[in-house]
Amino acid sequence: MDKNEKRILDSWQMNASLWTQAIRQQQIYSRAIATDAAILKAVSQLNPRTFLDIGCGEGWLSRQLFSLGIDGWGVDFCAALIDAARDSGDSRFVVCSYSDLASQRFSTISYFSCFICNFSIIGECALDEIAKAGHSLLESKGKIIIQTLHPIIACGDSAYSNGWRETSWQTVSDKPFTLLLGISERSNHGSTSSML
């Protein structure tokens, strides 16, 4: 994990409670009008038997998929977010870093139909760790679904180029979040990583 990914993880630890509130009260406009429905549609179109929600946060997506009768698990490195997810009464949430995914066990599920990364790729190291876990945890024709920002959106008014951008949690909620959050782009490889 590089220093920028570490800063992002530290931000998540510090802002877990406010993030949970923002998600549960639908305070993030883009999620309320588009991206939440988009990820649900993408997963539903695959008709998976099982899923692993990687970077599940407070668990909203996993709960939605459970309600559709799809078996799965949610994982996140942040214990406070996993506690919030478990508060719903479901125990299928576990604290796990991306680097530990490959060795993590998930009760009766040995192999998943799909991995879901909904705005949870925090950098190049994380992407590598998720791909590595796919070798041991995905079914032979398993899929990885990633929803993230396009580099043009992530750059804002800045020039389109590779590298980290400083952003703030301030547009996420009406309450003050702490620290800054980085955005990593790898446009020359055709992938983008971000956390908002």
C-alpha cells in the first residue's frame, strides 16, 4: 500500500460515522439519482448466485442484494463501517483488508459468482490485490464489477493526466468531514481508481 492509499484509509476510519449517515439519508445526490441504481442494475443483469461486496462500507448494497435473494458477503477494512453494516441484523459482513481477501473464508461460500467494487478501488495496489483474490475466490467464469469515476470527471477543472488529486469530503454531507481524500488515475492503462 502506498502513502496515498494509506491516507484514504485513514480518512475512511475518521469519517465512518458521517459516511454512514450520508448514505442512509441519501445525502449524496449522484448516488440518489443514478449510481446506486446503476450498480444494482449491473449486478442484477448478471443474475449471480453469490457476490462479494468489496469495500462494502455500511452495507447498503449487500442488503439490497440480500433482499433480492442473492447470497453473499460484504467486506471492508474499516471496523466502524462493518459494525454499522452488522447493525442491520445480518452477520454476513466482515472486517478484511484487500490484501487479506485471498485468505479470508466466507462460511458456506467457497467461490463467488461476482466481486462488486462500488467506488471502492482506492489505488493501483488495491486493484492488484482484488485481482489476486479473484484467482482463489471467483468461480471459473466469475466476474468483477467495478463502478468508479471516469478520469475526466475526477480531474474536475484540472488537466487530464495521470496522478493523484486532492479532494475533500466537504461535498459529501452537510456536516464537516475531516482530512483530504486522494484520487488516483491510471489513464494510460485504461483504469481509474477513486473514492468519494
